Amino acid sequence: MDIQATLNALAERVARLEAAKPRKRAFNLQEAAREVGMSTSKFRKQYVKTGKVKGTRDRRIWRFSDKALEELLTAEQAKSD
């Protein structure tokens, strides 16, 4: 096998594995901020305290669904366009 064929085979394998990877359905505050691409404190101030993202709070722990984060990202993208 030549190098290019090996690289193509590995790229196909990686693509298959990434497609089969299960998505996480619930995120805590730190994970949600990382998913959106900002710091935890900025995410809390901009979105959580203002109610722009829907989350549930169990005592001191916030939980956000992947659907809520996707809605937030699409709304932010539409706002920036």
C-alpha cells in the first residue's frame, strides 16, 4: 500500500467513528460554556441570568440540554447575520 491510500483509509475510519459517536444529551454549566465556546462566567452572565438559554437547576447545579444549546447557537448566528 502506498502512503496516500493508507491516509485515505484512516480518514474514512475516523469519519465513521466520529459519526457513530453518541452525542451527550445533558451538560452542566462548565460543559455548556465550553460547548458554546466561552468562559463559564461569561456564559452565566450573558445567557443564564438573562434567561436566553433554557436550563434546569437542581439545587446548585445547572443542567442544559443539547437542544437548548443548539437553539442558542442558531439564534446567535441569526443575530450576527
